[in-house]
Amino acid sequence: MFVITERKPYGYGRPKARYSREAWMKVKSPVPIRSGRKSQGYSQRDLAALCRCTQAAISALETGKMTQCSDDLARTICHWIKRDLEEVFEVTSDSANPTVTNGASTTSRTSRRTAA
């Protein structure tokens, strides 16, 4: 069992940039992710550090709020929770890629400039 013992002062650092954006995986059921994580003895934070993503992403996948994720994140999660990829995820190649925003860019700023 792998346990993270060394804590960085500001969390686990910046999440890994994901480059495999062509294929997206849809979560069949969030139950195997949570049960697999708990059976391996990982907290959400530990699994997030192993997968190089945020704890919020793991939580969203487990609760069903996040229905799709990138192919490489899905494979990494399945590797660490010791589950088959087909058991937890399914490929969704026909759907449009989800838009990822950081909430910082809004149209209200540009509309204020043009109104003045």
C-alpha cells in the first residue's frame, strides 16, 4: 500500500497538465471509484496526488457531479484503485469536449468597457 507521508507546505503542487484531449471517458457509476479508493486505503487527497489532479476532481467524480474526464486521468485512477477501465468508465468519442473554464474570464468586463 502506498501512503503519502510527505506533505508540501502548499498542498501537492500544481496539477498535471493533461494533453490527451481527443478521447473523453464517461463515468458509468461513481460507486466503483469510491469503493476502490477506500479498499486501497486512500483518502481523496491521496488519490488526487497519485493521479496528479485536484481533490475536488476526485470528489466530483465520486459524487457524480463530474460525468466525464480525460482518457489519461481515467486510466490513472483505474490503475491506483486496481479496477478495470471498462468496469468504471466508457469511451464517449461522439460527444463534444467539455469546456474548461477558470471563472476568471467574464464578459461583464468587456461590456463595461464598451458601454463607457
